[in-house]
Amino acid sequence: MIVLKIFLVILVVLFVLFLMSLAIYFFNLDMKFAAAMTPVMNRYYDWQKSKRETKRKKDGETC
């Protein structure tokens, strides 16, 4: 009996995950998330770039 309950729970979880993947695909949510994250990633990249340049100037490199 317990095995049947575990099996049903696994089936329900898989079905919910499948429905969530369909919703993500239908509404193109992955690309909307990527578009929303672009400014954040650009700010992080610029911060890292300035950090590298500052370190390079501090070490005396002229690349």
C-alpha cells in the first residue's frame, strides 16, 4: 500500500513539473527572464572589468 502512495506522489510531482515546463515554453518565460537579467549581468561584468583594470594598473602591467 505504501509503495502505491509513493508511486502516486512521484507521478503527481512529474505531472506538475511537466505542466510547469509547458507554461514556461508557452509564455516564453525563459527568454523573458534572460532579458530581465541582462542589465544585472552587464553591471556585474563592468564591475569585474574595472576591478581587473584597477588590479592591472596596480601591478604595473600595460596591456
